[in-house]
Amino acid sequence: MTAFAPGDRVRTRTVDPVGHTRLPRYARGAWGTVVQVAGSHPLADDRARGLEVQPQPVYHVRFTAADLFGTGDHTVTVELWHDHLEVPA
């Protein structure tokens, strides 16, 4: 598992899972910047399904509102698990 650090540019996955996910639909496929590593925790998506999972890194990722919504001069920060992010090529 590749860990990300503050300042890294990351892209969210474009998955559309059945059931619960902590990856908001409006942020799927978007580019953002890691602003903080928030420890390691079990993936909430899988825990909601009753699965036993190992902890993985959790990140606070900042997106521009214009990138997410097409307009706006502010930013949106989303807490995301490592499995929600893609390793940039």
C-alpha cells in the first residue's frame, strides 16, 4: 500500500458501490491535494457491511469547489480512506 503525504496530488476512484461508501458522489474522479494524514482506521465502507478489515491510512483531501461543482472560489475538504484514492501515473 503506497502512503500519501501532505502536498501530494491524488485522484479519487470512480467506483459506484452498492450500499454505503464514505466517498461522496460529487468527489468521485476528482483531483485533490492531501492536506493531512489522519491516522489509520478500518475502512468504514466495509465495516458498515459487517466485514472485519485491517486499518488503512485515512487522509484529509482538499478539492477546489470549481473542480467539484464547476463554480465557486472556496475549497472542500473530505476525509477519505486509502482505498478511495488512486495512485497517480
